[in-house]
Amino acid sequence: MMEQQTSVKAMTAHELTQFLFAQEELFILDVRNTSDYDDWRIEGHRVVSMNIPYFDLLDGVEAVIEKIPVKQKVLVVCAKEGSSIFVAEMLAEAGFTEVSYLQGGMKAWGEHLEPVKVGDLRDGGAIYQFVRIGKGCLSYLIVSGGEAAVVDTLRMTDVYEAFAAKHQWRIKHTIDTHLHADHISGGKKLADRLDATYWLPEKDAEEVTYSYRKLEEGQEIWVGATKIAILPIYSPGHTIGSTSLIVDDTYFLTGDSLFVASIGRPDLAGKAEDWVGDLYNTLYNRYKELPEHLVVLPAHFGSYTEIGPMGAVSARLGDLYRNNPGLTIADESEFRHIVTHHLPPQPNAYQEIRQVNMGKLKPSEEEQQEMEVGPNRCAIHDK
């Protein structure tokens, strides 16, 4: 199939991500249906976006020209790319010189992973955060002595594989902090491809159909010749098996139990009333006993405002106990009410995604993409 010839520039998902990380000004004209735009759109610190459905622009862009800044970068966005090229070309013909379209559309945006170095380990190793900026998912690669572990692997496993191969690292472990409900895990798939060990909490694995290694407290996972320890901390509430990881006595991978601006929701397995007490105990007792200097690295973020100036999503544990609204509800009964009665909508196809992650459903690549459309919605304060 020949590529479509166009006079306007394409902006890749990687380029857009770097643009947003740098907090540069951008005007986005999103030409998807209004319902799709209202559910999920591109946001940033200095992004202004406007939604005008493609079908309202078929006869021309004259009616919207005055609403679009002339001396600012303009990005046209649609679901898969084609409509945005058409509209961008009309804007270019109308005299806009800084106009481009998002290559691959929101489909590409929802699947892009951007590696960001979070920090160094004491032996010379490092930890990287893979930011799935279009969906708010975060996964991690921990490397030491040429060996690596990937935590909360997303289904785009080729990205981790290529990143490790580029640096000549061997991926030795893949770890899921819990059974995910908002996205399809690539942990088992990547482990099988590379002959690595796949870890999953046993209490989340009662219905899985594949083999795994039990991720449990007291079980140290070693990466590298100098023995960088990954220490599991049992932290139920988001799921009954949720397990956090302390890496190198510095980094605290909290999965979906604790986020920078919120806390995990307990209802995605239909057991909110059963698990809310566990969530309270994890957040207000177990985590409270840990050192305040730990750098919290969650598995998700709910808003672009949680992304730091260098692109990473992180915060000191001690700071979160002062600033995170989910950690400042002193009364347990009030906590229980808030966490079980004021939840945002659930993630798209979350029940089917859980089935996929158990190994019970085996959807095609296209079906997997459709299941994951939209934001993650794993936090209780997400809108």
C-alpha cells in the first residue's frame, strides 16, 4: 500500500511526547467525534485543544480559522491519521505555516512508550520509567551489571526488548505487581520470549492458566553481579495480591496502590467492600512504617500535571503523606465511604482485560488495541 502524499508535516508520538515534556506551547485541533474527545484527549501544561468533528469540516475550515492561533504550532489529531491529514492540508492552504498532523492518530498516541531515566543505583546501575503518556500507564526497567528486570510490563514488549538490546542488557525477570485490569500485561509474553522468570502475586493468580513464580514478601529478586535487591512488600487493597517493590533502598514501586496525586481503587474485581479495609491498612499502616525518603514510582498517573519537568512521574513518600488527598483522610469510616462511593467510571473493557491477563481470553492484536482505548482510571480521584 503506497503512503499518502501530503504537503503538511507529520509529528510522531515521540516528538509530541518530547514537546509536552518540554512544556512548549501547542494548539491542538481534535477532529474526532465529540464523545471520543470528551472521554480521552491529549493534554499538557501549555496545550490548548479544541474539538470540531471532521464531518463539520468537510466543506472547508473557513468557519474555524478565527479560532486557531496563526503564530503558534498547530497539531491536527484524529483517530488513525487520515482525517487529520485532510484537515491539516486545508489549514495549510488557508495560510497556516506551523501546522502538522499526529502520525498514526490517537491509536499511535495510546500505544507510545517513552523511556525516561529516573535515577542511578548505588552500584552504577539505573532505573528507567517507560511513560505510556497517552494512557497514563507507567512501567519500569531496572538494570545492574548487564542484567535487567521489567516491572508492570505493557503489551508492547518489543519496546523493552529493543531498549535492552541497544544497551546489551539481558532481561532476566519480568514482574507484575498485581493482576492488571486497565491494560493487557506483556510480562508473561516477554518472559517466555527471552527465557526470563515471570513473577506474579499468588493471591492474584488463583484463576490464571499459565505458570509463574510467586511474588511474595520476603522473596528477594536479584539483578546484576553486585546484587541489587528488589524487595517485595505485600500491599493489598487495589487487588488482594497487590505487592509493592523497594529497589536499592531508594525507589518504591507501588503498582496501583499509591499514585502521586491519588490512591488505588479497590473495585475492579467487584470486591470494593471486601478490600477497602486492606487498602486502608496498606496506606495508613504498612506504608507509614517505611522511610520517608523513598521515591514513589507508581504504575499509573491520572493527569499530565503529575509529570515532572524531565518527564518522570515520581514523588517522595514523605511528601505524599502531606499532599496526596488519599493519604490525608484520618477517619477510617470516612475513608471507606469515599473509596467505595465516589469512584470515577471504570476502565474500558476492564473485565475482559482481567480475563486476558489470566490467560482465559486470547484476543487478536486489533481486539487488544480496542480493549485498551481510553484512559486508565485506576485512581479514586481520576476524573
